[in-house]
Amino acid sequence: MKTTASLALVIALAIGLSSTAQAERLRYGDYMPQGANEYSRTAEWMGNEINKRAAGKHTVTMLWGGTVAKVGEMPTAVENRVIDMGPLVTPYFPDQFPINNAIPFFWPQPKTQAQLGALMLKWHDKYPAFADELAKFKLKLVSVRPLPSYGLICNKPVRSMADFKGLRIRSYGIALPAMLEAIGAVPVSMADVDGYEALSNGILDCSPGDPPLTVGWKWTDVAKYYIDVPMGASWGHIFVMNLDRYNALPPDLKKIIDDMKQDYLAEFLSTYEKSIKDTLADWKANGKVEVIKIPEAEFTKATLENPKVQAVRDSWIKRATAAGMPEADARQVVEDITQ
């Protein structure tokens, strides 16, 4: 009887220890301040949602404002397990992630924000090269955040294509500088976190962004003209997790993370749609920002007929195949983007 009771106690302790060992504490790091914009607010939603679905067994701690990694340090921070998860702004790393930078080589382009999100998830499911490229740096895709259609927030009015000539406009990646040069502007390489100071002190005349983003970064405090140009949506951020960390997770938490692929994207898109409508309505009501529309045909002609812009678009297949993607897959990706 005593032996049976002792055995039961040992089994109970073993089960308890096993349960404790399976409890995971994940660290999510973000270069943005908490609640600053749709990106950080929906990232917080994801962290809260993981905690909710895990019902207290597993938790995600959210670390904000670049306290553990700045925007340019994110892939390295996740790779080296400084944090377990974080946002990767792919256009800032065109040479490190050429395959996952497919869409930023095609500005301007006609796809919507939702269409781009669906495409990127489809590509990750269909073409192994996308995941393989991330895996080289011990990264795994969790979900995606496609940029909505961008315009330009400027500290001076731009009322015609001629007014772009000589303007200093924030830039990054490869396609955006070529597009800006095509309209006569001067691209200035800079991360979005530095945009406010640069716009306020005249280092920049304009910065690309969607309406909510310009408000979130407080650019509209120092720049009062939003130039509506048909740049189209683009690829911006993907959530990544350390691959080794993911592989070591218990099955229940893996499923929660896997479900974020579609669930987070849906939350992000719905949040952004509402925010764009609210921001434009607010601008119209209070007159804080003047929206100036540039004729679509003029902008498209100046950009898509430019040899440098076309050269950038043509270069992605070469970059992708050099990085290990089969040429047939790369050509299908381009067709998906441009059709």
C-alpha cells in the first residue's frame, strides 16, 4: 500500500514537472513604440492573442521601442536568440533576403494590400526557396504585414509632376530610389524612425507612407501635404521567429503560432482599412493635412517607362535564381505580381 502511494506520488510529481517543463516564455521585440501605429498595435494584438489562446500555459513578453534591437538589428537579434520573435522589414535588407524581397522590386504595381498578403503566404507555401532563404539565418515566417498603397507626406505642396524635381525624399531598398529618380526627385536613404527629425529640419522634403503611418510617426506635425500618387501597395514587414526555438516548441504552442499566419493577417488588414478611412476623414474635417492628387497616367508614364525602373524590375529574377530559386518559380512569382 505504501509502495503504491509512493509510486503514485512519483508519477504525479513527474507529470507536474513535465507540465512545467513544457511551459514556454517567448520574447517578442519591436523597434516601434508600444501603440504607435497599426504595426505596433496589431503586433500587441498578436502577443495578447497568443497568451489568450495558450490560457496561461505559455506567454509572450512584448519588448517595445528598440529596447533590445533597432530596426536594422532585427534579423540578427532573432537569429542569435536575443529575442524569439520580431518584425523584419525586408526592403531594408535587399541583399540579405533577395527572394523575400520580391514585391519591393516592383514599385509602382497594381496589387492591393490584401492581394499582396495573400500572395506572400501562397508563395511561402508553394515555393520552398522563400522559407529556405529565411532558414539560412535561422528564421521562420510567422505572418506577414503588406504595406497599403503609399503616397508622399511633404513639408511643401507638390501640385504637378514638375514639382517633384529636386525634392529630397526618404528612400530605402532598390526599386524605390529608381522610382524617385524617375520623377526627378533625390532619394535619401533613411529608416522611417528617423523621418520626423529629417522632415522637421529640412533634411527631407517628403517621405513615403500611407495616411495612418504618417500620423503614427507624427510626420503630419511637421509636414502638411499628402501627395496622392499611384505607387500602389508594397511588401514591407514579415514577422519572423527563431527557427530552432520554433522547432523546440511543444505541439500546442506550435499550432497557436501556425494559426497566426492567417489570423494575424486578417486582423492587420481590417485594422488598417478602418484606420485609413478614419485618418482621411479626420484630415478632411480638421484641414490639418491637404491631400493633393497627382494624375495617375502622368505618374505611371514617368515611372514605368523609365529604363532604370525597368532594369530594377528585370533584376529580381537574376537575384532570386542566384540565391537558389528555380527560374521557373521566379518567373511565376513575377507573373503573380504584375498581372
